[in-house]
Amino acid sequence: MTYLLNILYLGLGASALCFVTWNLAVKVLGAVKTSVYIYMVPVITVVTSVLLKEPVTWVSVMGTVLAVAGLFLSEYNGKGSGNSE
């Protein structure tokens, strides 16, 4: 019974709900803008592991910093730098 409940949770929660949420985000933000946020998955994983009291290593901290920095760089449009693109 435990295995069945785990499979149902993974099938309904992790797969179906995430698929619907992702498609809603694509509808609202557009495909290009939404695809940038896929790089937040490791950051959310690290935050969740902290909540579950898992050990945080310097590699996970650096990966989180790099992922967030990359997200900000990809979203930066040069406002205030004099560019008129």
C-alpha cells in the first residue's frame, strides 16, 4: 500500500501538477521567458534540502549562486546603460 501511495503521489503531484503549472506559466509568460526559469530547479532543490535539514556543501552554495547570477544576467536588458535596443 505504501508503494502504491508513493507512485500515486509521484504521478499526480510531481508529474501532472507540475506539467499543468508549467503549461500555465508558458501561457502567461511565453515560452522563451518561461524556459529561463528552468534553471531555478537546482536552487529550489537546495532550499528544499535545507528545510529537510540536509547538509549544505560549498558546491551546492556555489551552484546556487551561479544559477541565480545566470538568471539575473539573462533577464538583464541593459536599462540605464544608454543602450537603446
